[in-house]
Amino acid sequence: MVALQLRFLLVPFLTSIMGAAQYMMQDAALMNYIDRRLLSLEKRLEKCNQDILDYVEEFQDFSHMVLSRLAGLNIYKTEATSEVQNLLTRIERAQRDIDYIGSVRDSNICIEVHEDLVKQQLFEEAEEKKKLKLMLNASCDHMLAGIKSLKVVKKTGDKNGTWMKDSGKKHAKIYLLNGSVNNVILEFANILTFMESNHTLKARRTTLPFPWEGTGHVVYQGFLFYHRYGSLNEIIKFNIQKRKITDQMQLPGAGRIPAYQLSPSTKIDLAVDEQGLWAIHADPETGGNIVITKINHITMSVEHTWDTSCNSKDAEAAFMACNTLYVVYNLPSGGTSRVQCVYDVLGAVNTYEIPVLHFPKRQGSHSTIHYNPKEKQLFAWGDGFQIIYKLHTKQKV
């Protein structure tokens, strides 16, 4: 009886133990399965992270390639714009030069030049010379014969810069524009104020809305004329007293190469003489020969353009005086500056008989040289020095 009772008690007990063991085995299998799944997920996450790193690296390489391509496209765009501008300039010059068209006869293609047509062309050329003489005031009959002396006024500012008087006004104000890229004009009451040790404290400061490029700017009739920084050939007309831009213009064919090889920051050099405002630049299509343009400073329009035989190679500066261009040359390392090429727009000067004119008593280089027609002097900036050169002139022959 007792054995029967024990049997009844042991059977449920053993059944429960076997069930628990079975559950434990199932739990172990489940845990093993979960471990395998987690390990698989970890490997997939690791692969995903590696794929992301590879993608980021590929994307960076792609970005660098795109940026380099964009930089190349910008260069091509600039070159294309320059070429288009150059083409427009050549078309404009061709249109000015074409005075007549011969008649083409059938298949013989024989062009006959009639005497009347030749006479008409000569007459038009003579009329053009008369107009130029009237426009440029042919009574301006002196030419540079020598550079007598120099006076070092001060040393201030950077290696490159410009200083000048307003040759169109009677006042004695001095204007200083420091650097080849800047937007601040310093205006002094007179040269004595400029020469003082604390001169910058006494200067009237004017900030331009757009900075200038190079050192080829001039002050004339109360206006600053300058090449706008970042533009190919835009010239700004700025009213100094009212402190605002009054006009601007594009100078055809300019801005593609430096006006002078030894002053690479100056693409357009503006100048003033007895006849008013001029622009000087170099033309890459003629091997770097210098081009001069007469500008109407009131209307900001081109009046006439001349292609000269003076080359920009080894040139450091130039200036206009009495309708004549004087180009100043030097050594790349700096030396004695000299006027070695002269071009008179009216042909009144025999440039082949003019001797080389050396600047006196100074070794170095100039970043700018401006002629003042009222005082018959040159205002120059050389290696940070502000210099005045006195000139010796004679009658044109």
C-alpha cells in the first residue's frame, strides 16, 4: 500500500523534473539561437559601417573631383569671356578700318580700285587727322628732353601705391592710395601736411564702395578714376567730395594681361596730360604691345584708340605728356629706370631720333609714374618712396 502511494507520488514528481529539464533544454537552444542572431546582426552592422565609411571616402573623392572640375570650368569661362571680348574688339577695329569694298565681277573675281575711291579714302584720312588735331589741341607742342632731378618726399605705405595731385584743379591737395588692392583714399590739405610724421592722423579718409586693382588710378577734375578690382576692364568714376560713384565704363580689349611686365598688378593704367584722360594697356594679340585710348572723362566714352610699337616686356610704368606716350623700362631685379620708347599720337615726334632718357641718382623700381601737366613734374612711387621728378622739355620737331 505504501509502495503504491510512493508510486503515485513519484510519477508526478519525475514528470515535473523531466518537463523542467525539457524546458531548460529549450531555453538553452533559444539562447543559442539568439546569440547566433545577435552575432549575425553585429557582423551586418560592422559591414554596414564599413560600407558607410567606403561611401564617405568615395563621396569625398567625388567632391574633390567636382570642385576641381568646377575650378577648371571657371578658368575656361574666364578664358572664353576674354576671347569673346577680344573678338568683339577685333570686330570693332575691323569695322573702323574698312572704308570701302571693291566690286567683285562674276567668276573673274577681279577687284578694281577706282581713282575716285582712292581720293575719297585719302580725303577721309585727312579729315580724321584734322578731327584728332582739333580734339587733342595740336598747340601742345613740347616734348620730354630729359629728367633733371628728383626729390624724395617721403617713405610711407607698401611697396606698391600711387600718390598725386588733381591736375584738373588749382588746389594743392595730395591724394595717396596705398597698395595694389585697397579701397581707402587718404586726402591731405597740402604736401607739407603729407610730409609730417603723423600725417595719417590729419588725412581725410574716404572709403570706396568697390576696391581698386593695380596702381593705375588718377584724380582729375575732382573725380577718382580707377580699375575696379575683380573686373576685366571696368573703369569707375568716383566723386571724391560727394563720396559716390557717378559713372562707369568698359574699356574694350583691356585687362587681359598686365600693362607692364614688371608691374603685374596693373592691367589698366590711367593717365592725365594737357588733353585730359587716357588709358594705357597691353594687347596680347600683338605680342604685348601697348595700346593707348583717349577717354572723354565727362561721358566716359572712348574717343580714339592707337596701337603703338612700344612693348610691355621689361616695362615698369608709362605716362602721357602732351599727346605723347613715354614708356619706362627697367631690369626685372631693379636698376636704373629709363624712357626707351616714345609714341606721339599725332606723329609730331620722330621717335627714332629720341635718345634714351635715364632717371637720375636712383637704383630701384617704380610701381607707378604719373605726369602732372600743371607743374610739368612726375609723381612716382618707387619701393615705398614717394618721389617727384622735375622735367626738361623742348619743342617738338
